[in-house]
Amino acid sequence: MVDREKVLTVLRRRFPEATTLQLASAANAIVGLEEEWEIVEPHNLADLIDHIRRGAEFRLLERRDDAGV
């Protein structure tokens, strides 16, 4: 489980101009991701396409080189 306070700390540092309400909303969304999403590592592109054809919803994320982490 993701620690909400740690998420808030990171968000405050990353987005110092954000309002308290914006930070709280973002933290709630991030902490809630575990319940709705899972990491899927398809063995090949055909598996991924098959999942999509059956109605699965995917969000692809890629870490940028300039992410500062």
C-alpha cells in the first residue's frame, strides 16, 4: 500500500505552486491506483493487442530521462 503522507510530501516538492486541494486530490488519486490498476507485463505485442481487443484499458507510462530522480 502506498503511504499517502509520503505521496503528499513528494507532490509538495514537485509542485510547490499547487493548492492544498489540488495536492490532496492528486494524492487521493495516486493512493487509489492500487485498487483499480495493476502492472501488466505482456510477453509480446500480440498478447497486449489481444487484451485490448477484449476490452482491456491500458495506460502506458515511460520515465523521462529528465525526471530528476
